[in-house]
Amino acid sequence: MANSPASRRRKFLSNLGWLVAGALLGSFFAVPLSQATDWVSWHWRARSLLGKPTCDDPGWYRPVSQVDAAAYHEYREKADPTFIYTAGNTTDGDRRSAWVAPMTAPTQNWISWDLARSRQLSLICLRPGFTRDYRTLAENGRPRDALLTGCGDEPRKVHFDEHVDLVHKTTTKGFEYSDWFAIPVDCNSDGVKLSVQSTYPAGDGSHLVAISDARFYGGFALSQQ
């Protein structure tokens, strides 16, 4: 029987084995025990040592909270100047809101996220564009090329894929508005800045750029040890 004493004993020994394996891994790589056991458990479920966390399944990575988001420009509605598409919209947990800014000089097209303290960053997840629906996605510029600073000694070039077909007025096959763009990183940082260098064209001809969401995760990977 599935709940027999022998079955419960095997389950207990299995869990104990994972706990011991996680403890050994955590001790060897000097990482928290909880992350080490999560690492073992995640790879066991994946049946592979090569799998890596993603934005949809961050695995053993831990969320890194942000205390503030800022930008050089924040777009104001012409009909209602008090309505501003602030940088904080990227950290409100709602993909239907967004930071929107006019594209001006490259040195001014930036958005930054401050962290509560210096933390290990392993994964940055962004939703480029205004992902509320097709209209907002298409009628605002989407980042194409950008520079990421604050994570490592040198700026990192980031290229975003395009998912809008302005000719047929649709998105690319398989694209969902909730999809994330993942930037794997490996650094200690107290904040990062993304400077947008170029955009994909907006359907209404406006010179804007938008990002809907940003999330940050920290953890270890064997390749980083």
C-alpha cells in the first residue's frame, strides 16, 4: 500500500537523503542550506544537472526586492498631465502598467532599480514594451538594444527580440503578453541601470519606449563557483 509503514519509511529516508545532500552542497559551496536543498530538489525533479532557472521557474533563486525605481524621463499624458507612466510601474507586479518615456539623447534614455542592499544577482527578468494588450504594445516603442550597468565592471550589451508585426497587426506566433525576457547575470550589486540605445518602431509613429515589469533574483550556480 502507498501509505504502508515501509512506504513511509522509504519516503522519510528519501527526504533525509535530499536534506543531507543539500547540507553537503551548501557546506561545500558556502551557500545557505535552504538554497542548497532547493537546488538538489529542483534538479532531481528536472532529471538533469544542466537545467537552469528561468523567469517563469526561478527554481532555487530567491527574489531580490527593490526599494526604488527611477528614470531620466517619464511620459505624461497630454490629455491629463498629472497621469505619469512612472518607473515605479515596473515594480508594481502588474504587467498592464508600464514605464513609458520619450526617446531623446541616448544618455538620457535610462531606467534604474535600486536594491535594499548589495546582493548577489543571478537573473534579471524584464517585460519589454507596454504589455497590457496588442494596442499598447504596438503603439509604444519596444527596446531593441540597451546597455546594462551596475552588474560587473563593464557595461553589458542587451538585445531584445521583436514580437510585434505591424503589417499584419499581430504578435509573433507563440508570444504571450506575460512573457519575460531573461538576462542571466553573475554579480554583487546594489542597483542596476538599463540605458535604451534603440527601439522597434511604434505603430502610431511616436518616439516612445516602454517597459512593463522588472524582477530580480539571486542564487548560486555550479558554473559560478
